[in-house]
Amino acid sequence: MTRSAAKTFDFDDLKRAIEDSDADMLVQFYADDAKMIIVDRNRPPSSPMTLSGKEAIAAFWRDVCSRNMTHRVGREVVGADRAAFVEECAYSDGCHVMSAMTLDLRDGRIAKHLTVQAWDEVSCATGRASGSE
């Protein structure tokens, strides 16, 4: 019996999807039962935003990718079952967001995604910090 090779995670493709704001491509990186946790000023560690399942995560990425902003990914560290990186975003009005992300990988897909993010609150429009990125 021939055994198929295990799926591998391609960080370069993930980086390209984030930087190109390609929500459809981003969703393909997640396992069907993936979980995404987001911590920021309005969603502290005791009450983070938690998205469960690929469809909920897809809706999140569609919203983020529809915004008029740029994304830059760097400082990545990638292992067999985990990846971490920093995403720097800039809105057209000058607001900046920085996110540190860790990904737990399973069979080449993201099983758990943790984001801790912060905004330039002084220069950002009121209420933006209540949204994500």
C-alpha cells in the first residue's frame, strides 16, 4: 500500500495571500475545525474574540481583506508544526496596526491561530479599535 506524503505548510504562499488581501486563498490554509483567537485592547485575554470553524474564519478574512489597507508580513519563524510572524498594516488614513501571530499546524493546515494586536489609537478613527485589524 502506497502512503501519500503528508501535506506541508507553505509560509510563502500564506504571506502572499495576506499581503495581497486574498481572502479566498487565506481560507484554504485552515483546517475545517480550526480555531482563531484574537486579543487586543477591546478583547482582553479574559474575554478574547474566538472564531471556531473554517466558515467563521472565512468571514473574518473576507472582512479584513475588503478594507482599504496594506499588509506586510515579516519576522517569521516556521517549524514543522508551528509558525509565528508579525503583520504590519496601514489604513489609507494613516492608522497603523501591528499583530503578532502564532499558528499551530496539523497536516499542513492551521489548526489554531492566535493573534495579539495593537493600534495607533491616537491617529486612528474612533471605533476602529473595536473592529479587528
